[in-house]
Amino acid sequence: MDTAMYEAASGAQKFGYVLILVAGVAVVAGLIWAFRLGIKVREREPAPPTPEEQPTMPPSGPVHETREAREPDEVPRATDESERLTPHELGNGGTRRADDQSRRRWSPGSSGSFGGGGGGRT
């Protein structure tokens, strides 16, 4: 009776080993297939640009950052109340260049922040 239990247990154990081996082979085969697919996709992509095709600096020199004061731009109103404005009728941005480009300066007699309220220096 004891030998029958050992034989049954060893049969299930061998099946488990075979199942793990088959799963491992399937995983390795899937990785090889994915690697080969990646190589084929990469071969279809265009080649990297040559040094002559790289971007160059404009003849006027490097482009620098510009500072400007912006102010809110009013949303255009529809001529008729039932008419809807489409996105291209609204314009590019929510701000426009301000007419007055002078920067706000701190006044020694005011608070430390612009419009902060406080007593400031007295």
C-alpha cells in the first residue's frame, strides 16, 4: 500500500517538472520572437541624420529669450446670441502684449509685496 502512494506522488511530481520545463521553453521562445520583431521594426526605421542634416544656427546668431509684459486678452463675443464661436475664432492665446512695457518697481514706503496689504515700512 505504501508503494502505491509513492508511485502516485512521484507521477504528479514528474508532471509538475515537465509543466515547468514547457512553460520555461515557451517564455524563452516568446522573448526570442519579441527580440527578432524589434530588430525587424528597427531595420524599417529611417537611418539617423548625418552631420550635414543636423540643425544649424540661424545666420543672425543664437535666438535669445525675450521679456515682455502681458495683459489679458478679451474673449471675442458672438454677433448673435445663438451663434457659437469655434476654436479658430477665439485666437491663439489668452494674453496679448501690453502697451505699457515698464516693469512695476518696489516702492520703499509700501509693503514688501505688490498689493500685499500690510503696513510696510513707516
